[in-house]
Amino acid sequence: MKHSRILLLAAPVALLAACGGQTADPAFVNAAPSYAALAMDQTTSDGMAPAAGALSAALVAAPADAAAMVAPDACHPHLFVRTHEVVARVNGHLYKFLANVAAAIARRPHLADATEQVWQFVRRDGVQVRFTITRTDPTHFTWLLELAPPAGAFVPVFWGDIDRSGASGPHQGTGTMTLDLTALHGVIPTEKAVGTVAASFETTATSRRLVVDAQGVAWEIDPVMPDGSMMPASVLTTLEQPRNGHYVYFREPGKGGSLKIRDQMVFLCPDNPQFKLGDVTLADRWYVAASGSRHGRADGRLTGGQLPDQSPPVDKVVGVTCHQSADDATMPAETFWLMKEEAADGSTIQGWSSATLAVGAVLPDACDPALNPPSGTVPDLLGPTNDFDFSGVTIAGNASLDDPANQPYPFPGM
């Protein structure tokens, strides 16, 4: 999702600073939701991700000899690219709402008292914006963003709350938020996305935690591929159909972070001519080493999708991608990858890798052993002995911070 698609939501602050009511109470402004405080980020200078499913993979028939089951990038799972696409997609849809909030609180409130402050203005496209913050006790505030078409009635599109107990800076606290994409589409028909996204968050001066639950969301997908070409219409149609997704994000800048994902994605390998969506569980985690370099690893498991059509029967596809960068602010490069089809007993049907691995092999340079304790091994093409343990990648079907299934996946130094 490219931000250029959504920047039109926010007019320049200088043009928004029209006359209004009295000056906003800083306590209310500091309690307002902020994109900088609530968005997921995997690096301190997070770049834009390519569209989901934009892979040029092709099925490679591998012989029984594991040494020959190495195909140069033919079936690369690109798991870090996929996690980064999820981050960009969720952030982009969150910004559709928070751009309006930022534009509102840049103005003077039209109504203000000790318990409620209301901002209201009309965007350049004629859409009316009304944002209300209500203080329910000294540290707890609720939000409501309403939009209306020109000469139409206001409709709630975004709401939530924040408890700022113990906060040491603006926009810090614990709370919830709901994004009603269907309501947004009803007010602005050019907004393609529909569905509901609920989230809980906890932001402090040193960390950010976010649990997101997307129900029946038809995400707006950027059709431009990484190479500048347009995504095939059949793939775009598949990716924009309603689906559910669940994400658990945690990051301590300068130390590390993790992202757990349960989503539906298109994998073109194994063979997937109809671009079917498969069910994917994915765990990405990273940390900053003593040298300052960023070491990361993502493990993924695919079921459903095109797999029931495969012969011999494929129970699941597992993959791993290791990635590194010079520091916590730089987009990492993928240093190792493996992807393989497994039968129900865990045996390998066929697979692909950037390196030939013997059972129990460790890649200390390409895959940091600290990211898969205690053995430090990575999956190999000969069997399931070193497969990643997905039992620890729990995600509840809700957005609760308190649900044990929604705890962050651990990373070294956490």
C-alpha cells in the first residue's frame, strides 16, 4: 500500500488552521490517536513493501537426491517481504482514519470544556469531518471520528479509547481502536476497502505492542509490482476478496521485535494457476546484536489453498527466510531461504533452498542460531527433525492484549 494513495486525506496543516473555538487542552491532544504511535514498524526508517503475492516463483520438479533439490530463487517464500507487506497494508488502512484525526487536531476545537473537545472541518473534497475526544476520568479518554458526505449525515467510522496512566509522553498509553472500513466506503465510495479492523495497543517511551483482528476485510491492494509492472487482474481480484487476519506485533526500538501473523496469502509455489489463497501462520522476529547489526528470521507454514489439488498429497508447506542489515534503521537483506512440501508424516515431498543443508546443519552467518533456541538449527530438506515448532505461534481470534494467545513471540534480549 503506497502512502501516496492516501495522503489526500490530510490537507496541509497551514490551510487547516482556520479560526475555530478556544485553544485545545494539551491533555486532550496528547490523548489523541497518532499514526506515529500506533503504526507497526519493523525498522526505525520503515520503507514501503511490495504487494502481497507478487512473486515470480515457478514449481521446480526436484529429484529425490537432496543435494539436487536446490533451485536458485525458484520457490523463494520471501517471508520477510510478506511480513513487511502485512505491516504496510495494515498501516496504510490505519492512516486512512488517522490522517483525518491529525488534520482535525491541527485546528482549534469548535467546542471545548473540561470533559469534551470537538473538532470539525470540511475537507477539500467536500467530506465533512468531526472528531470528538471525551475525558471519562483524569487519565482515561475516548475517541470518535465521524465523516459525512457533502450535505449528508455524519457516520461513525473510527472509535476507541486510551488510558494514559503512567504515560511519560504524548500519545502513550493502553487502549483499543476500531476501524470501520465499510462505513468509510459508504461515505467515500472511492475507498475500496470494506470490513472491520479491531485493535488493542500498549505504547510506552520504550516499546510498542499491537494486537490486530481483521474480520471480513477486503483490503485495498496496490497493484504495482516491485518491478513497476502491474499485478495480473486475476491475482488482484483474489487478494481483494474479504478475508480474516490476526496480527500480534511488539517492538523495542534499538533492541528488537517480533510479528506473529495468521492470514491468507497467495503462494505461487507449489503450482497455483488459480491463485488460491492459502492459510498462513508466520512468525518473524529480530534483534540488534552487540555490533549494532540487525539479525532476523521468519518461519512460515502454509495449509489449504492449492495444496489439496497437489499429487502426491501435500499436507503443508513450510518455509524459512533469514535476514540481516547493518543496523536497526536499515531494511534487511534476505541471507538464506528454504521452502518445502511435506506429507502428513513430515517427510519431504520436494523442496527448494538457497543452500544444501545436511540434517542438523547450522548456518551461523546466514541464520543467527540465537533466533531458534535452544539448538539454533534451521529446517532442512531431508526430513522434519529440524522443522520450526509452530506450537509457540499462538494468535487468538480477538484483539485482546490480555489473551495469553496474543503474547508477543520472544526475541533475544526481550
